Amino acid sequence: MLSLNRQAIALISDHADPAAEIGLEEAGGQNVYVRHIGETLAALGWQVDMFTRKVHAEDDVIVQHSPYCRTIRLKAGAETYIPRDRLFEHMPEFVSSFQSFQRTHGLNYPLIHTNYWLSAWAGMELQKTSGIQLVHTYHSLGAVKYQSLVEIPQIANTRLRIEREILERANCVIATSPQEQDTLRSLVSTSGQIEVIPCGTDTNNFRLTSKSNARTKLKLGSHEKIILYVGRFDERKGIETLVRAFALLKEQNLQNLKLIVVGGSSANMPDGDEKQRIENIVNELGLTDCTVFAGRIGHNILPLYYTAADVCVIPSHYEPFGLVAIEAMACGVPVVASNVGGLKFTIIPEETGLLVEPKDIDAFANGIHRILFDDLWVRKMRKQASANVNQRFSWTGVSIQLSELYRHVLAQSIMHDQAWNHKRSSISRSA
């Protein structure tokens, strides 16, 4: 539904379809972020169109999420899965498809919020032919990613150049934590406007509920000590560290330990290789009987897994923000997480969780042990974790900050145009 009384804005999320099922390859934190800010911004009075690449021929071109928020899938390459490192060559077609959609539907977007570096390139191309205002969120940085890779992909130099250009050219870049802001300044550019606005979570869906009820629904034992991982299968997510820490705990003859791994897509997708590698490690360590690979879990069921868990572990090598942390804490589950990136912003050590060094198997095992066997402290932490998320990370609060930023950027552009028109008028009169 289009409204003449609403300001239309566009969100671009090239590879991360806001309407996709969360948990599939290429469907994770960015999808959640774009979908929720789109829907919440629409509730705040904007007309929101979210553009992504069409991956499956059978998918609808337009998905209406709410009266004033929709996902629009554009043609950009073959309608099949294409790895992110091979998408750049199809982005000119994405831009052409975007422009064609605008013309066909008589739309004009004075502001575009791009997500990820490929979308940033598209936004900067669109800016060349129109007066749009650009806002950008990185979600992940090549400058960080490539530090940990042995083989650097061919696209690396292009990505690094575009990540620098968008920071220096956008009207504003959004860092999701002060730590990400510091990383942008130290590794990308000292120029450009940065505002810190965190990610959020659906505090109506992820909230404190009965642990015993959650376990009953999931058919989990009341005496089990449940350690939970939620996320994609990717080597940089550090799942191997968690599995080996779990093995250390099992060696201490602790009773009723269970590891549940939530996430992953089909075996023929790139993350299938990492899933197989992790399953092999689980087998080698003799952990098969006490490890559950739960697969993809919908967001309507996911809160049950968080609530049923005793601890949620986030062993990532790097996270700009870390949505899993706030989802878990919103459900009152303490976390043990790597002391990196935005996790240092979202987690309050000793109050809502613990931070340990990434890849440190002993430290993760010790942190998990502390939370599993200190009931008094954990009861206090459950309440503090949930209250902290509700106070700092609701989607409504985040979207209000984004809405205010958009209005400020648009107001500045209007003032700039008025000043320029006044200057031209003065020049004309003097001539």
C-alpha cells in the first residue's frame, strides 16, 4: 500500500533477503536487522521499500510485510544462489532493476539506507544520477575479515576500496557499537560522519518466560545442563572452540551436560562443509550422544531454545554487534562470548554474561562451568540480562533513533538545496 502522506525511503540489502527464512545460508543477522527496522520504521510513519536480489524463480517479486512495508526482489544475475564474493559483477544489473522499478511505479526515494558493501556500491551508483541521501550500515568489514583469512579472495581490493568510499561519501554511516566505530576509524578512514545506533531485538518475542515450560515443549530433561549455540556454520563463528570446550567439561565427569547447536542450511550450500567439519570433530571427541544439531529453527520457536538453555555461547572470532547475544539475554539467558567487537558493548561482564578471549578453549570451558554451577549468581544475572536488553536494545528504541537520523539528514539536504538556490539567485541578480 502506497500513501501520499508518508515519506518513502528505500533500504537496500543486496544478498540478505528481509523476507527470507532466517537460518538459511546468507540469512542471519542482517536479514533480521533490515526486516525489523523496516517494519518498525513503517509503524513510525515512513513508507518503507526493502530491496534485495531475487534468488529463486518461484519467489514472489513483492512481499508485503505490513501496510507500509514491503520487500522487493530485483533481477541481478541468475535466479539462483550466488556466493557473496561473486555477486559484485551482478550489481550493475541490480542498479538497473532498481531504476526500472522506480520508473515503472513512479517512485522517488530521497533517502536510501544501504546494508553491506555491495549495497553501498549500488547506493553510490544511484547517487550519481539523483540527489539521494545515503545512510549505510556495514554489518561486516573486509578490513577485519581478511586479517584472519589465509587465502584472500580476488574481490578483496574492490571491497576495501568501496568500504572506504562509502564511509567518506555517505551522509552518515551507522556503527552498531562504539567498538565498531573505533574499528572504522582505525582500519577504514578517519573521514566521514559516523553515528552509533545499536541493533535491536523483538522484546515481545524474546523475553523472560518459564524455563520448565520451555523444556517440556522441547522434550528436554529438567536436570540437563544445556549449553546452546545459535548461528550460521562459518569457521569465523568459532564453533570448534565451543565443541572443544564442551569436551573439556565432559572430561571432568560432570553429569547431564548437553550441547545444542541451532542453525545451518542444506548440505549442498557453502556452510554445509563447515557443518560437516564440526560434526566430524564431535564424533572424534566422542560427544555424539550428548550433542544435538537442531538445524534451522524459526523465530517463533527460537525463544524456547534460549529459555530452555542454561548458558548461550558465542565463540565468534569477530562480531560487529552480535544479535544472538541480545536475543539470549532478552530471554534471561547468561552468555559466554568472545571479547571482541560489539560483544564488548552488548554484554556487561559479571552482570549479564562473561567475556573471554576468542579461540581460548580453556577460558570458554571455565566460563561455561561458572555459569552452570553458580545458581545464586545466575538467578540474579537472568533478571539483569533481560532488563538490560529491554532498556537498551528494543527495535522500537533503535528505529526511533534511525528515524530521527533520517529526518536530520533529509532536513540538512533541504537546507543545502535552499542555500544553493539562494546563492544561484544572488549570482543571477548580480550578473
